[in-house]
Amino acid sequence: MATKKTAIVTGASSGIGLGLTIALIEHGYHVVANSRHITEAGTLVPSKDLALVDGDIASPDTARRLVETAVQRFGTLDLLVNNAGIFIPKPFTDYTTEDFERLVSTNLSGFLYVTQEAVRQMKQQGVGHVVNITTTLADQPIAGVPAAIPVLTKGGLNAVTAALAIEYAAEGIRFNAIGAGIIDTPMHKPETHGFLKTLHPIQRIGKVSEIVDAVFYLTNATFVTGEVLHVDGGAHAGKW
């Protein structure tokens, strides 16, 4: 009898993370879902297939608890989706020390510790997959959307995706990323959608389900690693 696979999803209380958690459970996964206050958010209800873990993903303690929960509750860890992230757009010289520390904490520390813990477990299993949710702006900045420091962090995730794909290929662990365009989540107020859709050659906003589809594609595509899959309406292709 096939054993259910287990996934960890960060930033899971809303938006892409919430949609992905629900889809993974529907596809037969066990899921450990995390955000700072996910148990209070009320968007997910714990079940035999779903464990909720509160905590700041930038904390090594939260990272340990996530992986321990996956292994103790469900036996394995097959997929980690590093979805938690923040985006602070502003002119470069306007970024404050607080802005920088917040971006590095969530986008980079929030990747580092949980991925280290996950890889330790995946090495023992001899198999695993890590997907990093990044932004198309890391490859193709857009005039009028100043976001140099978020791009600094997300571009780092694209680079480390390739580095880790090489480092762990022989151990059965794959690393991929999704370069997302503007996705219809609570992050973007409805009154901004008219402008935001113009940021893609395909002039609409992406759907959460389209990011979910990309995660499933990468997870099932066992000959793909080190890839940044752009789900961005063509924005990465260049000026239009």
C-alpha cells in the first residue's frame, strides 16, 4: 500500500500558502502548515492529515518544530514549500534598517533554517524536494516598480536553488523555484488590480491555482532540478 507523502508549507494562513495547503490535502498529502499565528487565523482546521504550527519562520526553533512535527506525526518529509515572504516596494534610498532587517529575516532566514532541517531529514530518506516561491522581478525588474531590496533577497533564493540542486543531486534531493508574477491574494487590494495586471504581457493577474499547478508540476517532474519556473504572464521575457 502506498504511503502518503508529507509536505511542509510556510506562510500557509492565506494566499498562495493557504491554497497550496488545501490542494495538497486534496491530492492525498499530509501537511504541516505554518505561519506566525496560524491557529488563530481560522483559515485552516487541524485534522488527521493537517498539523498547524505557529511561529516566526525566521526562528531556528520554529524550523525544528516544523520538521519534528512532520516526522513525528506523519513519518516522513517529502516536500518543503518555502512560501512565506514579504514584499516592501519603495525607492532604493528610502529603505530603512528596519525594512532591510524585516526582509532578510522573513525571506532569507525564513528559508535557511527550515531548509537546513528539512535537508537533514531528506538525506536520511534519500529523497525529497524543496520549492522556493520567489518573484519574476528578480530576473526582470520593471520600471515604475522600485523593489531593489526584496529583489536582493528573492534573487538570492533563485541563486541558492541552483547551488543546492547541484550540491544534493546525488543524494536524491531536488530544489526548484517559482518566479511568480502578481498573484490574486489578499496582499493586493482590489483597487490596485487594474494597474497590476499591466505588469504582465498577458494582461491579467495570476491565480493562486496557477502557482499550485506549478508546484505539482515541479514535484512530479523528477528529472527537473535547479529550475526557476516563471509563472508570470511572460513578464520575465523582457520589455514589452
